[in-house]
Amino acid sequence: FGIGNRNTGCNPPNDGAGGTLRLMWYNDNKRVYFIPYVYYYGMPGQCGDKFGKSYPSTGMSSYS
């Protein structure tokens, strides 16, 4: 999802004119999970902020 300039690619919206939200899907052979990846004004780093969160936060998830 994007708004304004739809910042991505380690290009933070330092001017406050845009942002993006993505859900990144990971499978590390132990579990399948989503991580938020967000660009927003005032974010702490250069590349997308993951907020230290994942869903599900722990445990094994498998899908057939």
C-alpha cells in the first residue's frame, strides 16, 4: 500500500510526502511468517521499519 511519493528502496520519506506498507512473507524452514515493512516520516533507519514484529510471533506454522 502506498501514499504520496510511495517511498521504497531505502529512500525514507524525510520530507513527509509519502510512505508505504508491505507485508513480507518469509519461510525459513522452521516457520512461515509475515513481517511488516513500513516507510514513514520520522522512521528510525534508512530502510523499511519492521518494528521488531512478526506474525505469528513464534511457533511452527505449516500449510498444505
